[in-house]
Amino acid sequence: QVQLVESGGGLVQPGQSLRLSCADSGFTLLSLAIVWFHQGPGKEREGVTCINSRDGGTYYTNSVKGRFIISRDNNNNTVFLQMNSLKPEDTGTYYCAAADGSPSNLRLFLESYDMDYWGKGTLVIVSS
């Protein structure tokens, strides 16, 4: 059974960095495509980046492109989200979600919200 657990959130100042982790304690992330979602205060949850299971291909929305990096460590069943040059608008809860298989179009996959598994989230606050 897949159980996703996020960690690494916290309070940082604008311009600083954080690295979030998404670990699967129940199964393996190797066969799963992973999405990081962001939900800002009073806003809807939206996907910001994803990584494919088969070839490790990635996709970023314009809001995080060039600042965030998603990666996976299959040996340790962990997916990371390196968040650089953080802005106040990056504040919110970050959720790790996963789906079985290898989507052929990562942008459509991210926008579909069609996930099989969800973590409970980790809170990031960017404030001076």
C-alpha cells in the first residue's frame, strides 16, 4: 500500500531555499508518477511540478520554472522538491501526490488532478 509522507516545510525568508521530501513508506515510488501540489491561503490546490516514473521526465508550471527542481531517489523511495529563490506567494501547504503508470503528457497529467495517492502535506511559510 502506498503511503506518502511529506517533510521539510518550515518558515524561511524571501530569497531563501527549502528542500521538501516525499517518502513512500508502504511500497515503491519507482512505478509512480509524482506531482507536487501547492495550496496557498484561501486558494485552490494546484499542481506546480511533476516527474514521470519511466524516464524521469519533468514538467514545471511557469510559476516555479527556473526556481524549483523536482528529482527522485528510487533507491530510497523518495522524491524531492528543491525550492530556491522563494517568494511570499510560495507560502502554503505542499502536497505530494502519485499515480500509477507513465503519463505520456506531463502537463495534462498535472492539470488533471487524477491522482491515486495523496500525502497529508507540509507547510511552507515565506515571510520576512
